[in-house]
Amino acid sequence: MTNQTAETSKVGQRNWPPGVTRVPYWVFQDEAVYQMEQQRLFRGESWNYLCLETELAEAGDFRTSYVGETHVIITRDMDGEIYAFENRCAHRGALLTYEVSGKTKNFSCVYHGWGHSLQGDLDSVAFMDGLNGSGGMRPSFCKHKFGPKKMRVAVVHGLVFGSFSNDVPSIEEYLGEEILERIARVLAGRKMVVIGRYTQNIPNNWKLYAENTKDSYHASILHFSLQPLKLIV
């Protein structure tokens, strides 16, 4: 910690216990900490896993996911490239799609019918020129400025990552040589096939699940039933 010790540092006016081996419960409960994480980690200078490239095999394919609390759409456009953007119409915040995945030529907001391309560009507005010569958007209205927030996209051996930051380093620099080598060892030169999907909705702070996936201590105890069966001959 810069210019601070663990004993004196405070987040949300709460003291951190001495040392670096204990994490207080309030870290998982404090709303200010949670909101700060949403901005700095998920919408800040970071790369987030979005989906598998094989899930977007053809032009028009899309799937949805979450980056923190932000619902996003990942697509493959007719140019063959992959794009990602918020699943929200910038007009009134309605969802552009309620589907988990599918195939489409464009996305239309169900509330006011604003149309969006597979790249996330706003390309049509209902009654933009008004009706019977009355109403409509101002002449200065520019559709380009009112599309959903887009993400930078990077693909590493079939894994699709996205970032809301223009300042985050390249995905290669961000992951580092050691992690890239591990990914390549498993995925390089191989074609992935999705054979199914299993999802869980867990009512807890995101950090609890992230820590659980790193906790190998519980695996052989809690998940004993998932171990390969030993055949007795």
C-alpha cells in the first residue's frame, strides 16, 4: 500500500486488521467497496472474459454475458470480426435482446424501436423525421453519438476478452508471458466444441465465488463425488 500500512489504511471508514493474511467480512458487505470494484475492475483498465470464439462461428451469431453488473452482447458481424457492447439502448436503457444467444441481422430496442447494427452502432430511429411533417429529431441529432457503449475486443486462442477501457494494455501484455504460455499449452491449434452449458445464480458478492475457484483445499472434500470412480477388479 502506498504511504500507508495495513494497520492504518481505511476503506469506507473501516479499519483493516493487522497483517495481510486476514480479510474482514465487511469487505464482502460494504456497498461503497462493491461499487468501487464495479468501476475500477469491471469498467476500468482491465480485460474480462466474455465467451468462446466458437460460440460465434458465423456472421450474425451472438451471445450475451455480464461484465460485473453490466449486461453485454458479443457478436460476429458480416465482416467476420467480433464486437461487444452494452445490452442497453442509450435512449431509455431498455435491453436490446432478452436472448442468451442466437442469430440475427440487427438488434431493435423493444421500447422505442431504435435499431442497432451487429457492431453496436445506432443506425435507425423510429419517427426520426416526425410524422406528417411534425415532430422528429433535431437536425443536429447524430445517431453515431447515441449508440450503446462499446468494448475493445481481443481473442487469445479462441478465448474472447473485452474491456471498456481505451487505456488498458494489450491483452498479451495484460496477461503476461507465463499465462499466455499456459493458455497456448491447452488451446493452441485446437478447435473447441461447446457440448453444453451449466449456469448458476448465486446470491453473494462476486469475490466469494472468485475465491472459491482458487480454493483447492475444499475440492477433495466437498466434491468427492465428482472424483473418477476407482474400479476394483
